[in-house]
Amino acid sequence: MPLPDLFTAYPRVIPAMHDKLLHAKENNISQQYILTDVAHLKESWEQSRLFLMPINSNNGRIIGICGFEISSVYFQQRTKQANYKGYPLITAILDKKADNEYQGQLSNPASFVNATIKTSFDGEHELFTAGQERFIGFTAPLTVGASEHRVAVMLPADSYYHLQRQAKMRLLIMLGIILLLSLLSAGYFSKRYVDPLVADLQQLQQNPDAPPQANVLELNQFFEFLQNHSEQQAEKLRQLQSENNQVQKQYGLAALRLQEAQEKQKQTANQYIQLEEQLAALQNEIQQVRLQMEQTQQEKLQAQQEREQAQQQFNFAQAALEKAIEKKLESVDPDSYQMFIDNLATLTPKEEDIFNLYVQGCSTKDIISQLGITENTLKYHNKNIYSKLGVKTRKELLQYIELMRNAEH
């Protein structure tokens, strides 16, 4: 889209972004990019945003801006439709308008696509509401160069609560199964192990030397363990004595390492003195940098003068453009052009949509793709548009459109 058209479509956004980019002081080019907020295009149902970036000369000066337009239709077509367990997810790039109020572009055409989206937090969920529509999701910050936005992923509230109920039901079923298995297991192990163990423990209290009566392998092993426990404790005592000797050796090694650490501390003190000397040298370099900054300030003043000269040249070019428009209007039949302007109101809504796309500079393929119609349908509407506006060819239609746009500027 030419720069004059951009100023018309984005009357508040483009001048501010244009001035901000041309006066950018950031040396990192990636921090000079700007993704504008969504704006409603004049004389159109469409909403769109711009991705702008500076044009740098060989010496690093910013001499202009360029970029491209991201319409809501394009955003929806280029965003992959995601689903979560059969329910559609909506992704969006949101622009903050006020506290907890956003507008932006959504991945699929929800009923609140052009409405203000309000957000809130109920302690567990992040809620999104616009009119009667309610969604649940989350947001995260999105930084594009020098502009701040938020990216959101949302799920319809009814779908979320339905999934939540399903999850709770599955959890209850699983807990019931686990509880039933636990009761069955407790009964089995009580009969298999606990009852024999209680009987043998009672016998152990009455007659410690008597062998266990229950024919349970685990119980027999337990009694054998008690008999061998004293021997194992003696063996552990010998192992602890051996470990104590090793600890003594490690203590001696630690003392040697402490001496080495003290030597390193002395070396660190010497390095600290060297660092102080380097700091003094850095302070001298800082003084030199300050002198260079003063020189840069002078260069900035010179650049300001060059900008004023460029503004004068732009004013001269603007005046020449207006003269060229007047000359072109003289070559067109005023009555035919006036009939063209007057009959714009006779177009049907569909014909008006097609005419607006021609005004935006869209090609035949672009119009077919955006409106979802066939080539024959477009030809049928073109024929009606030509007849109502008094033009014979597409070339003549585009010529009148160009005159109309230039006259508006």
C-alpha cells in the first residue's frame, strides 16, 4: 500500500510510528521493528495491523520505513487451527486498550472478533468475556521490536467445564477401583501374613527358643535374621572403625588443602591490586568516550539540519504531485467522473466489497480468495459495477479510483 494510503487507513498510527522510527536511537535493528495495534480500515469492514521496520543507509542513518499489512482475514488463514481433545482452540494477538481490556486478531472468526475483550482472574482460571461469549485460557507477553502485545490461547468455557467434569469423573472411577483393590489386598495379606505373624509373636513372648509354628517362608527368614543380627552388628562395628581411620587420613589431606587455599588467597590479593590499576586505565578510557559523545552530539545537530532540508524537498514534491493531479483531472471528462462518484451509492453490499478491494489495490486472484467466490461470479459483479459507474473497462475503473484517492488526499 502506498504511503498516502497508509496515512488514510491508519490516521493516528502511521504518523506516530513514522516519527518514532525516523528518530530511533537504538543501534540494534531488531529493537527498531514495530507491530502496530489493530485499526479499523476506513470505509471497510476489515481490521488490520502493520509490521514496520526502518530503512538504514550505509552509514547507519535511518532514512525511511517499510513494512507490510496483516489483515484479520490473512491472520486467520495463516494461523493453524488447533484442537484440544476435539474442542477448538482460539489463538490471538491482543492489544491493551485499558486495564483488563484488549482488542486484537483471532485465529478463527468468533462472534466477538471485533468486540472489546475483557479479562479477569477468579483465582483458578483466566477468563475472557465479550458480550455473552466466555472463554478460559491464558496469556503471555509478546515483544516485537519496540512494541508490546500479548498472545492468548482460549478454549470455550462450556467446553472447558465439560472436560473438567469428565476428568473428575475419571478420577473418581480410578479412586474407587484403587480403594476396592486396596480392600481386597488388605484382606488377602491379613489372612496370609498378619494372622500367622501375630500367633508366632505371641509364642516368641512365651517361649523365645521355640521355632515358628507357621509354615510361612517370610516368618522363618525373620527369625533367622534375629539370630544372625548380633553377628552382623559386630561386623558393622569393625567397618565403622575402618571408616574412622579413613576419616583421619582425609582430615590430614584437608589440612594440606587449607594451606594451599591460604596461598591462593595471597595470590588473589595481588590480583586485586592489578585490577585496581586496570580500573584506573578504564577511567581514562571513559573520559575519551565522553569526548566522543560530545562529537556525536555535534553530528546529531548536523543530521537535524539535513532532515529540515529533506522536509523542504518533500513539500516541493507534494506541491508538484498536486499539480500533476490537477493536470490529470483536466484530461478526464468531468461529467463522467462526477457520474462515477455519484453512482457509488447505487452499489449493492457485495459490489461495494469488491469495489473496496479494488481501491485497496487487490488483484483478481486476491479478491476471489478473500471473498470466497468463483471467477465467473466476479465477472458477473464486475459487469454490474461497470454498468452502474459508467465505465467500460477495468483499466478505466482503476483510473477513476486513482483520481478518487488522489482527490481525497
